[in-house]
Amino acid sequence: MTTDEVIQNSNNKEFMLKAVSRNGKLLELASPKLQNDKEVVMQALEQDAESLEFASKQLKNDKKVILKGVKGAPWTICYASEKLKANRNIVEEACKNYGQALYFASEELRDDRDIVKEAVSNKGIIIKYASSRLRNDKELAIIAIKQNKDAYHFISKELQQDEQIKEIINKS
């Protein structure tokens, strides 16, 4: 299947279903109509979650579509609508394996202790995107610093003076 064939058949649903099942990123060459077709997009995501980039704006506001993308490639949360970046289930799923997802989360979710804990457990430095309230949470600060000592620079000034935290920083 050549690029020219895909372009010529960009509006042919059956052809595009077959094409994206082999290479999800061929969704980029699909017609806008098919980039907005949930069946075609879900098939593309099944093959390559990164193809979420090429889904229509409307489908980037569809919880099932975004969740499928995020489960396959957590960083694709960046393509989610603002509404879905405020969806606890989606952000939590992304943060489990990709702490950087916290960067894309709504302000409200950056103040959600469980989500922030999930994020800093695998990417300590991401504490810098947590709410100021949670950057002053000693348990979260310790988790973040143990994961990445540079997280120390992003915790509250008060916690930077904490003896237990200083001890962790000063170890090796």
C-alpha cells in the first residue's frame, strides 16, 4: 500500500480501516471526515496510539478515544481537549506511566494528591507542576526527591529547610 494509494482513497472508509490497521499513523492522510470517524480512529489507535495526533478535534473530546490513546502512549494526553485534561480517570491513567502528563492536567487535578503522587513516583521533577499546596506536602516531596534529587528545587522553601529532606539530599 503506497502513500499515493492512501491519498487517493483517503475518503474510502473500508480502505482506510485496512490502512490504519497496518499503520495507525496513516490516519494523517485520511480525509477530515474519516479523521472524525470513531471506528477508523479507534482502529488507528489500536495499531499505534500515537496516531491520536491525527484524530479530529471532536474526537479529541471523546473520553473513550482519549483513554485508548493514553493507555497506549500516555504522553498523547497532550492532544486531549481541555475538558478531558480535567478528567480524573484520564489524567490518572496517563500519570501512572508518564509523570510528565501532570503538565497537561487541569489546575484542579494538579492539586489532587493521588494524581500528583502517581506522577512524582515515576518523574520526581514533575512536582514543579503540582499546586503550591502539594509542593508543601512532605510525603510527596520525599517521594519526588528520592526519584530525582533535582525535585528539591521545586518543593516549598519551608520543606527545603526540613531536616529529613536535607538528609535525603545530602546522601551520596
